[in-house]
Amino acid sequence: MVKAIVGANWGDEGKGKITDLFAEGSDVVVRFQGGANAGHTIICDYGKFALHQLPSGVFYPHITNIIGNGVALNVPKFLEELNHLREGGVPAPHIIIDQRTQVLMPYHVLQDQYEEERLGGHAFGSTKSGIAPFYSDKYAKYGIQICELFDEPRLMERLEQVCAIKNVLFEHLYHKPKLDPKAIFEEVTGYRDQIAPYVGDAMSFVKEALAEGKQVLLEAQLGAMKDPDFGIYPFTTSSHTLAGFGCMGVGVAPQDIKSIVAITKAYSSAVGAGAFVSELFGDEAEELRHRGGDAGEYGATTGRPRRVGWFDAVATRYGCKVQGATEVALTAVDVLGYLDEIKVCTGYEIDGKITRDFPVTPLLERAKPVYTTLPGWKCDIRGETDYNRLPSQAKGYVDFLEKEIGVPITIVSTGPKRHEITHRR
Ligand code: GDP
């Protein structure tokens, strides 16, 4: 059986914690898209870890952790993260990187930086970790699969082809030094042998695990709003963030995905550019940002302050729809305990008309929030483990969001730690 843990919003919904929760009862945990450009925060018995490239099952010895073919694999980052785990006393995890997974190359990072520099004030707010150039190259067929690192003549030939194209851009568009295919060859073959023990046929491994009745958990990076098709294009990421892409990103069959848990936070946060209808500014935003997450709303990978706002029911309902969510986990409800009143964005006003449907980007950029105001609970609920013991206003808030989203909220998280969780049904 396959369960997918996905984001209903812009990312940073707290997927790491919920994945960690479900990982315990899973046999296989899979990363199927994205790269080291975002991170999950996990607080477990070994301490606090920000995982960027590794699957969230690495803290459990019984789990096989898969990096699927849909991932952008940053090899130095992968090795660095493994090392970090080792230093933190975590036993060596069992990991398989699919042999067809493509490698994020040093020139992808350079190209990402140069492009954001060229765009100046019109930049996308990229994390500059090479993700957009990586996926562009993959679909333009200039990408390099990890299996190709072990065929040296082939690798050299492919690098020469790629550099011929890149150098036109680097020299004439960006006015930067040209790439030397030999130097790139030396760099990637330099670390190749360190990942060799992890490379294998992950797709077949997952198929066999499913045939044996094992539990497979797919963990997504970012959220529905960042999907390149259904998100706030072009302010999206470059790989599909939807549960359905799990089928492509590791090779499971659509009918195997039985459960899709969409994660949403009790308020909104986003990084990067793009429309954010329920965004807060000034002191109100600063207070929420400061109180949010486990140590404020700052990016797990970049440390950038996140944009924050009220819960956006229009975006979340749509996010759950495109994810195909079967249930919802609501995180960080504890954060809102300081507020007298809590607003929820229940509609968008666009050109004088109110809609509850999430619009296409040109209309989204003109949308103004329509709010419903609910009473706050004015107390600290952090760490509560019994849903029934939550104050009535907090339960009322959850009931209201569930009605707005139209998908059952089964889990309500009351803090960043593993045990700070309540089950609603
Ligand atoms: P992800 O990318 O969706 O995995 O999001 P992250 O885990 O990086 O970011 C969410 C942040 O919220 C992290 O700092 C988590 O530790 C924190 N977090 C998760 N669940 C809760 C919760 O229920 N309450 C609070 N206060 N923080 C939470």
C-alpha cells in the first residue's frame, strides 16, 4: 500500500514532522521529486535535523530510504547530509538511489545564479540551487543519469555536448567564464565512488516491496501551489509536487496509491515571489513570523524569512483538490494561541466579483482577500495530545477549516516535536 504525504500550499506546511510520524509504521520511504532546494525539519530522539536531500525515514533502522528517479540529486549535498547524521550519532541508514536518477551538476547551480542575477528585480526568488536548469536539461535531454557517471567515455562525450550549449549562454548572455568539460568530469568522478554503494534499481525494489504487502510512504517536497502545472506558474518550482507524480518519480502504479495526506498549516507561509492573497505585513506579520514553526518562520534550507499570512481556504481547498487528498493533517495550531481573533480567507475578490475558486495566475495577481473572523482561544495548547481537551474555540477553528476545505482533518499537530500531536478521528 502506498501513502503519499504532500503539501496543500506553498511548502513548509510541516510535512517533515508528519512524514516522520507515518514513517515509523512504514517499510519504505521515498523522495520522488525536487532536490536540495527545500528542507524538512525533523525533531527526533537524535536531535533536530534539517533534511534537504535524504528521505525522512533515515532515523529508523527498519526503513529502506529511496531517492527516486524523479529527484534532482545533488551528490555533494547528499554526502554532506549523511555525514551530518553520522556526526549526530544516527546509525547508518539504508538508502537506495535509483540508477536512473539524474545528477544535479555544478553548472546547474551556476546557471541558476547567473539567471537570477540577469533577471534582477524580476527574479523568481529562486534558492539558486540549480533546480530550474536541472529540470530544463532533463526534459531537453541534456541531463546526466547517475548510471552514466560509471561509463567514463560516455560521460566525457555527454559533458562536451552539454558544455558546448551552456557555453553559448555563459559567454554571450551572462558574460561569465566558460565551462571546461574536463574539469567537470574530474569533479564528478571525484565523488562518484562515494555514492556507488547506494545506487541500485529502486523502482524494482519498491515494486517488490509492494508485492510483498509492505507499506510505502511517498514524501513530497514543497506544495500544490508550487506545482509547475497547477500552481502559481511561473512562480513555481520545476518538478511536480503532486501525489500523482509519485507514479513517475519512483515508478509506482497509480492504483497503488491508496491514501493521500495533504498537510496544511493553521496559518499560511510562503517563500519566493508570486501572489500570496492572504499575506500579512508589518507588525502583525512580524509577530506571526516570530512565533511560527519551531523557531520562527525562516527557511530550513536558506534561512530566509518566510512570508506569512492568514489561512487561505481558497488556496487550500484547491491544493487538496489537485493533490487528490483523502485526508488532511493540520499543523502548527499551537502557534495561534496568542490571538484574540483569527481571520480565514474564505473568498477572493477579483474585479469586483467574489469567488471561492482558485483562479489562474493573471487573475490571482488581482485577487483581494475576503475574510471570515473567528474567535481565538487565548491560551497555550502546545504539546496537547488529546484532541478533546483542546479549547472549544480551537476545535471550532478546526471544524470551520474542515468545512471550508471539504476534506476530513484527521490529525491536528500541536507542536514541532514528534509526540505533540492529536488524532481527531
Ligand atoms: P516541510 O517542508 O513541509 O517539511 O516544512 P518544515 O518541516 O521545514 O517547516 C515547518 C516548520 O514548522 C518546522 O520548523 C517544524 O519544526 C515546525 N512544525 C511542524 N509542525 C508544527 C506544529 O504543529 N507546531 C509548531 N509550532 N511547529 C511545527
